[in-house]
Amino acid sequence: MKKTSRFAASVLKAVFAPLLLAAALGFSSCSDDGNDGKDTQGQSSYPEDGKTSPLSNASITELNEAIIIANAYVAQDSTLASLKSDVEEAEKLLSSSLAKDSDAEALVAEIKKKLDDAKSSVTVTDTSFESIAGSSQSRAYKGLFEPTILKTEYDGIWLKYITPLVGTENAAQTATMLKSSISAPSYGKNVSEEQKKQGLFNCEFHPLDTVLTFSSKDGAYALSDGTKTYTYEYLGLSHMGKNDNWHALFPERFKEGESRAFDCSVYKAKESDAGEYKYVLLCPDTPEETYHIEFRYGANINDLQSALDGEYAFWLAAGIPSDADEEMIENVIKLFVEENVPPATEYAYALVNIPFEEFFKEEAQEFDAYTNPTTKAAAGNMSYGTYHTQETPSEATTRGITYPVKIAKASLSALTGKKITDDSPSFEVTTTARGKSSTIRYSGKQNLFQSGDYSYYVLDDAPAFYKELSAEGGSVSAGKIVGNATKIERLYVTITNGEAHHDFSPQITMYIDDPTNAGKVTKLTFSDEAEKAAKVTEGGTEEQPLSALKAIIATDTDGKKYGLTTLSNFFWAKSQMGFKAPKSEDETKNNYPQHPLVGKQIAKLSFITQNGLHEAENITVGTVAENVFTAHDGDEAKFIIPNLQGK
């Protein structure tokens, strides 16, 4: 079955209305399954006028299980109209105050007969349990909210993502409201009328400190609460909430007879003493996709299928892996905020000159930047993607990185740099290298190359990669890069002594497999992403490719990240990376402080380019001769930065 899953669509239509989530309720404050949530026509599965069902508990259970099994087949094959009709009859029977056990028995028998016929042509499978158990086939979960993201230590992260949406003045109040929407004190038959009207859900494990371990191996499913382990088999599909009376509680949101249904995979314990773990309903969430899971468990399958009534009313458990790291915790808070808080402003995308300190703040613990005046900083084939302000090339000093951002339209005017447009005057830069002069003309958005901090150029379309930028009260803050990285399958590295007049040594050259020549390698260039400027010649102009690499993030085997920049750490015109030479006793050589990566093993390189983000983790050191790479033996093939002097 298709799995589409997001956090709640319960949004603050009026950002500070006391009726938090009732205005646009999407089942609960814990869960909205995107395309799986449907408005449907239905009636409460509870007898009208609050009467007790005349059916026995056994009949109620058999009807619910038959409905759940049949739902899975109908979802798989829409031509099973007769079976679908029987499901609807079973739902009506559950809500009827005139129902008889004999009617239930006959209808269950009819559904089972049609299911036997359907099994010859329809195969029903489900991978929810397996996905939650994860690649290790066993994964433990703790409560997502109070035990984890509602802790005060994460208040700053909540505000970090709420503030750009509603503004500083309203951020704290919005955070309080949002948190309260999923931390109601009660559920089930203890829910107060006020809680119901506000649509507030309890989303905790019970007891609160419960840790549940999901296991899946060779089609066998198990759930453990730390004291007992139960085994499960897949039962079918629940349209949870379908037969609740949504209109009665939320008349402004739902018309009479209209309801909301959410698909959950249902698993049943094989053990007769499973108690409240007899049935487990799994929503389509996984840590890999949404950084959390959502589910229900209980002994009463009739009440478990109701969102608003019965023993489990206004309750949906949300969990996070017990070993979740800080990145996953931040990601789940970010997702929860983005799915539940509507932007109070319109957004724009722009290229912005971001100072090194701010650019690397969320990307690396340390960074290295060349800040001495040099003509190379004004040379587009070496340094485009950074920016400087000096018009005289020999005085040029790199200040930061030009990168796409998402920013509130109203905040563009708060950026302290100048606005660049396609009509901005072009400028020319003449540089001399090895006795040869070259003049390059930069136009339009390329004016950012010679502009100050927070100068910007508004983009027409949303880029594939960007940083979220907030600008308020003279303060500018940039988040982490947003976008899915492209994987470099294999990165080959050669290491030699750099030249003495260069600012770094060792000299590290990078190669990838040549896509057009099997068994050969070619230098890593990102040339397909390179922007073009105009090279001025005696006969006119010709295209001049500019540097496509903006920065590199090097991650060592301890997990520490280092920001690397042009001139200081790489000369990308030669596909070379390197580091400032360690201090030498030889006074004829440049004396630089040793880079902290010297002696460290590199586990990953992330290349931040003109149009993307490329990551390499499979890195091998060796030699290249006639475009053939030969790996070093043993530990020498590991990418460890050596302490080499220049030639």
C-alpha cells in the first residue's frame, strides 16, 4: 500500500486563536497522512443517542476484524465492489441500536467467503512493521514529545523555526500553543468537553517512560515493552476515524455527515494475554522519512478505530528512536513546526553574499578562509562563488560566499547590501598570471562577485538548494543548506608535496570514474555547473567558465566538520585541495599555523557547488598514471592529511 506521511495539518489559521487546531483539524495534532487523509461520508460507529450496543463484545470484535481485513483487499483491488458494500453494511450494523448477534454472524460469514474468493487473485502485503524496525531489524522507541522534544533544552530549536514563520513578537506564544496541542493531559473517557472542543490530543506513551522495541525478521514481527514480548501478524487496514461524528465536535470544519479517515496498518498479537498490546495500528511514518513514528495500541479494536470516541479517544502515540541524535531531534521539530504553523509572510528566493562566519555557522565547527589581498580573489576561474568589494584586483580580499537563500519578502529590505538586478552595470576585471593578462566582463547577477556583505539578487524560481535566511533588527541568521545531496560513488585522491610558493601543502588532487572511459579516472571539476562570463578579446568576446565550487565541508572520523574555502584550502581550477603548510624552521619558507585537519582521517567530503551539494564517503588514496588509478595498500589508502612541507 502507498505510504505518504506528514505531521499534522492542524494549523493556526488565526495564529493566536485559543481554539488552536480545531479550525483546520487534520485528525490530530500528531498526525496528518497527506494523501491518505480523506473527507468521507460516515456515521458514528457508536449507537445513536448514546445507547449501548446490543451486540456482544465477540460480535463487535469479529465485525471490526472482518472490516479491517476486507479494507486491505478493497484498497488493493477497487473492483471488489461487493466486498466494499459488505464493509459498509458491517459499519452500519456496528452503529445500529437494533443490531443482533445473528446478523453480525451472518455478515461476517459472507465477508469471509468473499475474502476467500478474492485471495485467488489479490495479494495483500504490508511493510509498516518492517520499516519501523529499521535496517537493523530491531529498533527501540521512546516518547517523542514530553520525554524528548518538549524538554526545555530544545526551546531554542522550536523558536529557531517558528520565528521566521510568525515573527519574533509572536514566536514564544505560538510555540506554547503548538506544544499544548499535542500534550493534553487526558485521553479516552476522561477527556473533558473543553479538550474536545479545542481538538487537543494526548500523544504520549503510557506510562510516560515506556520504551517499545519493534522487531522484524524473516516476516516475523515482535513488540517488547521491556518486560514482555509479543508476536504479531498483519491483519489489514483501518480507516481510523471514518465513522466518527466529526460534525458534532467541529461544526465549522465538517458538514453534517462528513468525516475524516486515516489509513493505518493493523497488526494483531498471537498471544492471548497481550492485553493492551493485542492490536497495534501503525501510521505511515518512519524515522527515515519523517524522523518519528505514530501509532496506537490497545485491546479494544472497535475503540481503536475511532479517533474521537471510546477508550482511546483523542490519543495517538508518537515515538522517536531511543538513540536519536541531535540532528534527528532538530529535524523532527523543524518538520512539526513547518507542517503545523502556516507562514505569516510570503517568501522570496535570492542569491545573497553571506560572510564566511555566518555561512559556516550551521555547516561546520571550524572554517578556514584566505583574507589577505590577492589578485586570485578577483579571478573568476578561481574564486567565483565568493565575493569581494575592492575594484583593484591586487587589493581584492574574499569576504564570504554567494549562495541561494529563502527569505521573507518583507525582510529583503533589511539586508544591508545593495540590490543587484539584470540591469545593474557590468564591470570588467583584468588580471595577470604568468605574464599573460586576461580581462573578464561580469554582468547582471555576476555583480555580486564585486559587492559587499548581504548584497542580493532576487531569483525568479526556487533553487534546488538554499539556506533559510532571516533578517530582523539589524541581525541576519542563516540556517543549514536545504536540499538532498548527490552521492559521489567513488572519490580517488592523490597526495604530493605542494609547491613552495603556494599557500598550502600537501597538494591533494581529486578524481572520479570517467563516465566515458571504463577503467579510467578523470579530475573532479563540476564543470557542467559552471556559470559563464564574457572574456574580452581583440575580436570581441568569448565564453569564460567560472569556478563552480563555492566551499567544501570536510568531516573527520570523529564527526567534526571543517569549512574549507578557495585559495586557503583549494584551487579548483586544478581540482586540487590542500592546507596551509605547517610551521617550518626554514625561514625561507612561508610559516603558517598548522591546519587542525593535519593528521586527521577524512570520513566525508561535501562539495558545495553552484547548483548542488555533492557528498563523497568512499574515498581512497593512491596514484594516477595515464588516467588509471592505483590504490595504496592497507592503511596508506585511508584519506589521512599528512604533515608535508612545500617543495
